[in-house]
Amino acid sequence: MVIRGQQPADPADSGSATVSYYKEIRPIFQEHCQGCHQPAKRGGGYVMTRFDLLLQGGESGEPAIVPGKPEESYLVRQITPENGKAEMPQGGQPLPEPLRAKIIAWIAQGAVDDSPPATANRYDMEHPPEYPAPPVITALDFSPDGTQLAISGYHEVVIRSSDGQQLLARLVGLSERIESIAYSPDGQRLAVTGGSPGRLGELQIWQVAEKQLLLSKIIDYDTLYGVSWSPDGSLVAFGCPDHTARAVMAETGEQVFYNGAHNDWVLDTVFSVKGDHLITVSRDMSMKLIHVPTQRFIDNITSITPGALKGGLDAVDRHPTEEQVVTGGADGTPRIYRIFREKARQIGDDFNLIRAFEPMPGRVFDVAFNRDGKLFVAGSSDDMTGEVRVYQVDDGKIVIRHQFDSGVYAVAFHPSGQWIAAGGFDGVVRLIKVPEGEVVSEFLPVPLSVATGNAATELTAYGTCGS
């Protein structure tokens, strides 16, 4: 697309080959700029996720980009360093010279938008997604006070009352896919990981009451997983497809932890009771213990004997008061491990294993302890059917077993311990009473628009049985 009335400059005039906005410039803006300049967080009143607003500019009143005239483009002045410092990216290092040169060349060539039509991001807080079908649920979390339930959607996190009956907020950000959600220990903030597969990974931190995006941090070029808070709420950790686990300061987004001990995607993280260690699980069939202050790998919590585990690990949760974790993955067997080794490793041992529980059908996608640590819930998927089980920690007894005609990808214990939320492939949230095991409520987290001729019917409830 060319701005009406503006003919692009001859590419030869820029002294370089034609620069593609979609393939070359957009990724630069995604990684370095859009975290602070998007509809949910309009730094300086400037939005860079929509092409017309990208050209327009912000509070300065000057056009950010003047096609064909980089010398008149406010954005170019903002990213050009003087005495080694540039106004933008704010608080960061200046863009490397090759990236600045590419942006300048693109503007000189007419600032052409060559994005495919389907890639336009048309969603923001004022224009949330519309759903012709329920979105797959990949993440759930109750607020610490038990009043709210956060649910993954498409491009958004939906906040409902804990019984599902009241829609409280729709937090719309950049990420197409939401992979994990976690309330801060005080319940005031919500950390979210996700991204757009093959294009960007994003960490979001929201102030829940004000529906305000506090932080959007773009990291690499694929979705992020397994977000967790340190016990004091100062750090947020997450896993990456580049085989690393990372953590940032929750207030500033400054990266303070980076470890690459795994050799496959890191899918979940959790801090130790004191917050001085991070436990990570991966598709590489291992769970690792890493010291947070030194970023140093300490130990393989699981056995490293080939074949000891039959597949990757998807989920981990820590006991509320003890240095123990429950994990599950491809082999369907939930296991509880002690975090810290009490005797020297021997080849072939699995000493840290406390208990392996009766296997579930298919793959375990999520696990969660209840508040006193006496029970944990696990959700699994097997050939488009799913199961939710609640196990007693001390003896392995199954106290709840529920089968569904849909894979289960996310589970969460209410802080009271009186019910469980479960969701998955069919997009329906189910509330299961504990210890009775009855499904007391079912609901869709988002409005569902169903076309009926020229009209649209808004459906908000899939079927409610009361709570």
C-alpha cells in the first residue's frame, strides 16, 4: 500500500535494493519498539502496530515518517544517536547502525506497506476479537483472593468472576496466542506469555484493576511459555523455544536471568519456596534446577538416564510450603520430586522422585497443587478426549476422575480448594466441585457471534448448572 497521493521514490535513489516493510522493517519495530508503542500502551501517544498511525506520529505533533523524506521524519531523529545515546528505544541501547540504515532506506524508497492483508492487527482494547467459534483454552489462573478467573483467548486474556458468570475485563495485547497466565502473589498484576508463532514472543504484565498494560517485552521470534512469579513478586520467569529460561524485573522488564541448560523448548517454570532457585521443564525430557542469583545450572532434578522418561515435560508446579514439585508430560504419568538432592547422584538413579502416580490417558498438559498441598490436579488430552484427575499427595489415591469429549490443556485450583477450573480444545470452562467431583458450571469465556442471515446472535453461556 502507498499513502494516497504519495508516489514512492525510485529505489535506486536510496542507493540500495528495495527494502520490504513486512519482511525487514516490521520485525525491527516489533522487537525494539512495539512493546511501548501499541494500542494498550501508547508511549508518547504513538502507536506503531497500525501502519497509518505508524506514519502519523504521536504527542510531538510531527509526522513520524514522511515517505521519501527521511530527513523530515521525526522517527529518524529519535533513533539517531548523539554522543552514543538515542532518544529511542527509550532506556535501551541505540539501534545498530545497519538497522537504522535499513529504516532510512525504506523511508527514502517511499515507506511502502507491502504487508499481506491478513496480517493486519485490527484488535485493541476498544476493538476486542470477535469469535465465530470458541477459542482453544491454553491457560487458566484464579486470583489469590479467589474473586477472579483469568482465561486465555485469541489476542487477549479474559477476566471473569471466579464462578464465570460476570465478565470483568478483556485485556487485549499484541500476541495472537496466549500460552500461560499467572497472577502476582498480591493479585494486583497479571503476567502473560505468548506471541505470534514464528514471528514474535511477548511477555505482558498488566495492572488488573485498571486494565492497564504495564509492560510489553518482545523477545525473539517465537512464542514464550510457562510464566511464573518469584514469591516476593519482584521477578517474572518464563521459558523460550530457543532452549533458554529467562527472568526479568517485573517493574522494569530488565533481564536479570538467562540460562541455556536445556537442549529443547522450555515449556514451564516455577520458583522455589525462597525464590532463590528456578525449576524448569522442557521437551528434552528433563527438569532442571538453576540458581537465580548466579544464573548457574545446579542439577537435573529428574533422572538423566536415557529412557527414564518417555517424552518431554509440559508442566510443573511447586508445593505451597515445601521444596517439592509436581510435573507431567508426554508419558501421562504425574510425578512428585524433591527439588534438592540429598545424596550424590549415581548413574541410573532417580533419587529425587518421591512418587509416580497412576498414569493418565494421553499427555499431561497442566498440573496444579491446591493451597495446602495435600491434593493436586492434572489435565490430559488423548486423541481429542480429555481427563481431569485430582490425586492425594500422600498416598496417590485418585479422589476425582472426570472424562470429557475434548482435550484438557489447562487446570487451576480455586484458593478455597472447593472447586477446580478446567479448559481445553472445545473452549468451554468447566468448574468441578471438590471433593464431590461434580461439574457445577460450564461457560464460554468470550461472547460468541453466530451469523444468522444478516443478524448476529451473541452467546455468552454454553450452559450453566449453578455454583
